[in-house]
Amino acid sequence: MSVKVKKIGVMCSGGDSPGMNACIRAVVRTSLYYGYEVFGIMRGYAGLIEDDIVKMESRSVANIIQRGGTILKTARCKDFLTKKGRKIAYDNLSKRGINGLVVIGGDGSFRGADAFSSEHDIACIGLPGTIDKDIAGTDFTIGFDTAVNTAVSAIDKIRDTADSHDRLFIIEVMGRDSGYIALHSGIATGAENILIPEKKTSIDEIIDSLQEKERRKKLVNLIVVAEGDEYGGAIGLEKHINERMPQMEVRVCILGHIQRGGTPTCLDRLIASRMGYQAVECLKDGLHNVFVGIQNNSICLTPLKDAGKKKQHISDEWMKIVKILAT
Ligand code: ADP
């Protein structure tokens, strides 16, 4: 259905990611530039249902471009999975005359926006805000670059200790279903092995390569593993290695939530600003129910209903690079 947008709401949903604030700022300021009233919805779909909605002005988003997290807060919300919940959300928007909604989040949040716009005359635009980079249709997601750089600087520090003590370190990074943080941070820190959910890894091959390196007296080894890998993250992998190589001193480091926070990198601020601006351009031009991506440095739009249908493809060449460079 076609909607002539009168007022715009902006919200974050799902897990937070660095750069969301820069994105909110871009949506608010572009909306105001075109003369739209703009509202911030607190705590994602939960705030929409609980009527936690605040008017935003240009000053509301001052001094936030450099801050991690999200000033609007974010949440997961079971009630939005129901038609009843979505109807309450719709009533809260329509009593204020808001009929354009920008949702910054992952593919789950996009599915929510798609369900919402198919039931009600609300024009939705999705913006990919997730550290996992697991959305097909965009080369970048807001927060990935910051998360991966946080992982790189942590792994560099761990390498100093691994090197001083000739030890094997297994470092677990975030990614329940997605190996991008592991893959990028592992290559950038010279990891010997990288384990990701998208690719099967043979434990025999890992043991063989560790034994071969032991023979060559290459004792410093870093293995980067995504939390959702088939061996059960770093702890699971440590168990496997201990069983097969009990003489090997193994240390485990789980990076955890430090990867979500912190000052967004220049790249994350930039794509957040471009995407936030583009969301309002779309609403203004009557393009609805799509999410904004960037591919080959150009903006591209994908229907919300296709979000999550495909994953970004990780080619075998990436794994070949890891293998060759780690010898
Ligand atoms: P992400 O957006 O990071 O992938 P989730 O998958 O947790 O995070 O989704 C965020 C929220 O989006 C959920 O808590 C729920 O409120 C809403 N949502 C997800 N899937 C649907 C769906 N199929 N229908 C309606 N709402 C949904």
C-alpha cells in the first residue's frame, strides 16, 4: 500500500551496535531538514506498544555521533510477534499522526517491520544495525567495523602474551550464527585457524596443523573461534584439543560484550549517516518497506520481506587465505 508520510518515528531494535546514535542523528536531522516532525521510540517495539515515544528536535541528537550504544535504548519484544501487540503499536503511532517508521536493527527487526507494514498503513524503512554483518543485501552493517576493530586490538594484546610464553590461545569472538567478526579479526591478527559457523572445520586438521607447528617449534598459535561454531566456542574447542594434545598449554579468552560497545569508528559513523539520511529520502520519495544497504559504494534497497532469506556468502577463498598466510 502507498503511504504519504506525514510524521516520522525512529527506533532501535534487537541487539545494540556502535553507530546507532550516529544513525538516529542522521534520521532526525534529515527529517527536520525536509520539514517532518520526528519522534524517537524508546526501547524498540516494546516502547511502541507501551507508548514510550518522545518528540525529537535537532538538539536532542547533539553530541551523540561519537557515542556507542543508543540514546533511544533497544530491546527485544515478544508482544510485537502478535497481531494484537502490533495493533496497539499502530494505535500509538496513529494518534500522533506518525505514519513513517525507521527501524535500526537486524533481520529479526526487519521481519517485525514487514509484518507491521503489511497489516497497517505504516511506511517502514529498515537500516541494518548489527555487529554481526549477517544481512545479505549490504556490504556493511552499522557497528561491524567497530566490533571487529575492538576484537583486533584485544587479540593483538593477547598475542604479546602468547608470544612471551610460547602458548596457544583460543580467542572467542561474538557471532552465534555469523563468522564475520571471527574471519576478519582472525585474518587481521594473523590467526593460525579461524572457526566459523558457516564452514565445517575438521578437528583432525586442526590437531595435525598444531602438531606440525610443534615439530617446527612454531609454538605461538592463535585460534579465533566464533561463539556459534560447531565445536561449542572456545571452551568446547579447548576440550577437544586437551583430549588429543594433553601436553599442550592452552589458554582461552572470551572477548564477550566489549565487542558491542565503544566509540564507533569513522566507517561506522559514515555508513550510519549515509543510511540514516537515505531512509528519510526513501520515505519522502514514497519508497517503502525496504531496507537500505550499501553495495559497491552505492545505496541499494532490498524489500523487507526478503530480509533474512539469504545470508551473506563466505567464499572458500577466504579460508584458503587463512591457511596460506598462517604457515
Ligand atoms: P535482530 O533485529 O537483532 O535480529 P531479533 O531477532 O531479536 O533481533 O528481533 C528483534 C525484535 O523484532 C523481536 O524482539 C520482535 O519484537 C521483533 N520481531 C522479530 N521477528 C518478528 C516477526 N516475525 N514478526 C514480528 N516481530 C518480529
